[in-house]
Amino acid sequence: MKIIIVGPAHPYRGGIADTNESFAIALNKIGHQASIITFTVQYPALLFPGKSQFSEDLAPNDLKISRLINTMNPINWINTAKAINEQKADLVLFRYWTPFLAIPLGFICRRIKNAKKIALCDNVIPHEKKFFDQAFTSYFLKPFDGFITLSKQVKTELEQFSDAPIMVHPHPINLNLGTAIPKDLAKEQLKLDKNTNYLLFFGLVRKYKGLDLMLKAMAEKALREKNIKLLVVGEFYDNPDTYEKLIDELQITDVVEIRNQFIPTEEIKIYFSACDLVTQTYLTASQSGITQLALNFDKA
């Protein structure tokens, strides 16, 4: 089959881009012809909460990635749909994770002809809700022939919007993660104490991920009496001052280390190799790519 994946990919960064690339590579390995269409403009800079939308990693080899979609330009949406139609794909798969992109992606989908249209939905109901979520999501989901979700919870949410077939497939482990390295070597590279045990809170810091709960846990006597530190690694999309203030109030500055930065793919293995346990104190969750990182590096 000729398959086009529509969604984030290099030069955009993040777990969704990594998964799209791994998906396309895996499809090609089993005999399909898969490529990716990604963005020229994904989010306007003023609305993006992080430091950069772009990856410093090298582009994947032997994978066709075309930057076509400007999410802020309706004329571009027409041209993108035309470009997709010209490729005469058998299947076009749209990646969906935020209502912010529902209108441009839904518009493009409606103009695609002579191809099956599938949406791979990370989320249907966002963790951080806005007044337009239901209407935008409903608009996006209507034209699809079927769906893939990464958890049963998202399947249940999706059934509120569509009667089309839904396949549940657990979040895969990406192909570009590498293998674990010896713990002492990882700690040396990260300048961590070799004699301390580390809990790892990894990934973008947003309110629904419950870092505040993990910080409160670190103040508990049972943990304070052990040789344990919490390593918080990831770019803050929330105000970091809120967490710094909580750390001071809890008097846990000696057992918490924060590295407020986005971690390139090639360095992920170092952090997971250095830690003893991965923490996920989410307030709400549908599925998480962090769980798959932990599985890949054999961490609980």
C-alpha cells in the first residue's frame, strides 16, 4: 500500500514526531510505501509554550518527509490536500492530539479523494480543557473511515463522537531510542552522585502530569530517610517558579534536582540508564510515551 502519514516529523521535535517516523520506517520495512507530510508552521510562536518547536537531531535516513502544512493559512490547506491527492495514496493517516489543529487537519481530510482516511488519536478529550474542544474535535473526527487509539480510555472517549471502527493498539516503543548503558557510566556523564539512588520524572512539565504530587512525596519521612533523590528532567510548560516555591516550602532542595531543558533523543538513554525508578504521578492520563521509554530501558 501507498501510505501517507500526516503529522509532526523532523524537523519538529517530541514523542509524537518520533513515533510517526518510527511508524513510517516500520511500514516501509514490511513492504509498504510510507511517507510523512508535516508542517511548515505547526503552532504560531506566540502560542507555543516551550523554547523551541524544532529538533536538533538529524533527520531519519531513508524516509521521505515533506513540509507542506501551514496551520494558519486556509489557502495552504487547499494546496496541501491537492498535493496529497496527486500522490494517489491508498491510505492517509492523520495524527491527532490537540483540538488546536482540528480545523486545518479536518479541512484537509475532507478534500482528500480516493483514499481511505484513518486518524491515529493520542487524545480525544484534552488533559487541559478549553471551551472549543468538543466542537473542534467533532469537526475533525467526522470524515474518517476508522480510527486507531493507543488506549481503551481514548477508544471510549472516541465512541462519543463517531460510529466508525476503532482499533486499540498500545503505544509502541519507538525505534530510535538505543539501548541502555551501565548505570555508573550514565551517572558519570550526567554528573550525578554514583552512590545515590535516583527517581526520574521525565518529559515536558505540565500541570496534569502531577509533578507537585511527586514533590510532596519527596517530603515524606519514609523517603527522606533513604538515599534517594528526585531528578526532574524536561522543559517546563508551566511556570517553574511555582515548583521552585513548593520545593522551598517543603524543604526538599537537597533531594530534588531540576534540569529544565528538552532532551535530544540520543541523550534519553543516559537519563533512563542512570535512574532506578521512573515516576508518573499524573492527575489525568490516557496513555503516555514515557511508559514506553521506561519499558524500553527495563525500568519500573
